[in-house]
Amino acid sequence: MLDIHSHILPAVDDGAKTTEESIAILEEMYRQGITDVIATPHFYPHAHNLEDFITITRKAFSLLKENTKAKKVPNIFLGCEILYYSGISKSSELKHFTLNGSCFLLLELTPGLINDDLFDELLYLKEERKIIPIIAHIERYKTAKKYKKFIKFVKDNGILTQVNATSFLIKDYSKTLDKLFAENAVTFIGTDSHSMDKRPPFMDIALEKIAQKYGNEIKEKLIENANKLYLDITGKENFNEIQ
Ligand SMILES: [Fe+2]
């Protein structure tokens, strides 16, 4: 199974601090059945320089690939988790941020960013730019004033979503996750792994909880969506319409 959200590159963001820590996370992912993982380091447009970001992430990515060649770990791909900013839909630099150079963009928000301008930009990205946004950990924005409208909007417009495996262990997210699954508004599950101690991968536990709470079909659908995304980002098949 593909994990679409992780901070496993050593020493590039608030994720893994060393190559050893990256490898420990990757080995645990593999043990949980994750065969492929996209490294999605944070890009904060207000704080980061694009050229530096590309240089640093590519270097860390190559280093990690080199150091995991002989190990039983998932295949690693390069992507990014980019924080939304006003005007992002018109940016000419988006190809640097998509998942393994595909048309899928993992987009981070904050509750305060959920407004009509965001909706317009998401539509522009999808319809005009043919870039498909995947809203990172959509459950985290539950305090947004327009959250309900946002969920309906993403669902109605084919904007994709991801929930964090860890959120299934946090009571505070329970009702929000119930609503998201009831609305059929969850496309992917991702580990958003940062470390082995504070934010480790919990894919196996989360999938088990999903099967128990929402049924095995829902769990299988999430796995199927991850498989489709894997085929797409590796250029094997084209799945612009994952639902
Ligand atoms: Fe993340």
C-alpha cells in the first residue's frame, strides 16, 4: 500500500532528524504493510526559498535512497506538502511541488484559510490547470466556520482528501471522522509520520479501526484509492478521477 503523506527525509523539516531515524520509520512502515511512500516535506511559501527547497530536498532524498538500497523498506518517492497561499492557483512553479511530478498536489490548510477565495482557487487548479488538489489531514480544520460547506464543496467538485492515521487514535477527532466517512468525503489515509517517538506511523491500527467502525468495504476502498494513486504517479495508468 502507498502512504501519500510523510516527513521521512532526514533533517529537512520537523520530521526525521537523522538518516537513522528515517530508516527506523521506514522499517516500521514496511512492517505495517506500506510498500511505497511519498516523502512530503513541508513547503511554507512565506518562509522558504524555492531553489533552496529543491536543492535540500533532492539531496536528502538521494541520500535516503542510497542508504536504504539494501534494506527492507518501502520504495520512496518525492513530493511535498505545500501550505496554501493566496494566488497559488496561478503559480508557474507548481510542478516542483506535485507528488512525484504527477498532477496531484498535497495541500495543507489552516481553519482560517477556508473561505470562498480558497474554493475559487481549488476550482481553478483543477479545471484550468489540471492539477488535482489533495487536502492534507482534512479532519484538522474542523473548527473552520465554513467547514460543512467546505466538505460539500470538495465532494461536489472532485477535490481529493486525506485523513491522518493518527487521528483515529485521538478522541477529539472521532465525530469529525464519523461525519467525513458518512459524507463519503475521504479519499486517502496517510501516516503523516514525523518520528518514531512522538509521531510514528499508525497505518495498521488505523486501517483496523476503519474496518471495525465503518466496515471492511470502506477500508478496501481506501487501499484501492492508494493503489490507483501509485499507478498514476508512477506513470503506469491514469486515474484523474479517483473518488
Ligand atoms: Fe504533514
